[in-house]
Amino acid sequence: MVAKELIIAAQSGDRDALITLLREIESHIYRTAYYILGNEQDAKDAAQEALIRVYTKINSYEEKALFKTWVQRIVTNICIDKFRRTKSTVSIEEHDMVFSGTQDVEGEILSTYVAKDIQEAIDKLPEHHRAVVVLRYLQDFSYNEIADSLDLPLNTVKSYLFRARQQLQLLLRDYQKGGVRG
């Protein structure tokens, strides 16, 4: 992901290296924030806060952990704090669909509903389960990277993922049967 030399240069005060570093990680930070918080505006706010924190704390990064793990810990903690403060107002924004005569309109609509159902189900998970699901399945982190990012024991990560998958399966089964949303 990020070159070690770039991190060292940023820590040495090279402003251009730091800006390059921030640009390389900003989409990963936003994606994590979006999937944890569930809406664009909150995700933008959390991503900006995380980038500022990386900017101001770059000298505190030590090579004990991977850089991406250190960054994910920052963004995940910001999101969890924000989620706790605004728990009852988390919402899902609708995604625009573009139809053309050559596309499978029915398939397009179905895939949009499936994606929406998955996002709604993830939003209903407890915050600690949501964080591990986002890091594992949306950011493709290993179990060890998740444990490092969230400062959890490896077995706790496995347990959270197991329980989260069970909860998601039940929620998605309800959606398939036409269960009540919201």
C-alpha cells in the first residue's frame, strides 16, 4: 500500500511526502468510514477527522504495526465514537441508478436492492460487530490485522465475526421473506 520511504520522509518533515501519503490513504479511510457509519456526510466528516489525525500524529507511528493497521485503528475509533454520539440518526442514502436499453434492468434493480439490504443489515449490527465485518469483508483485512487495528484479542475478533455472520444471515433472511425494514 504505502512505501516505507514515504512514511519516513513524512515523519522527517517532508510536507510533500506527507501530502502524498494522505492522498494514498484517503479513499481507504473514506470507504471504512462509509461502511461503518452508513451515510456519506458522516463518512466525509470522519474521514476528514482521520486524515487530520494522521497528519498531526504521523510522528507517533512506530513500525510495530503495519501502517494500514495504524490508520485503520484511527478511522475505526473515530467512527465508533461518532456512531455512539449519533446512534439513533444513522441512515442509509439511496444510490442513483442509470438505466440504458442494453442493460438488464431487472437485474440492475435486484442488485441494488440486495446491496441496500446488505448495507441495512450491516447498519443494524452492534458497533463492535460492524467494525470487524467492515474491516474483514470490505477492507479485506486478515484476522490478525483486525485484532491489531481494534486492539482486540484474535479469538475475540473470530467470535465477533462468527456472531456478526449469524446476525447478518438472519437479517438478510428476513429481508428475503419481505420482513419489515427500518
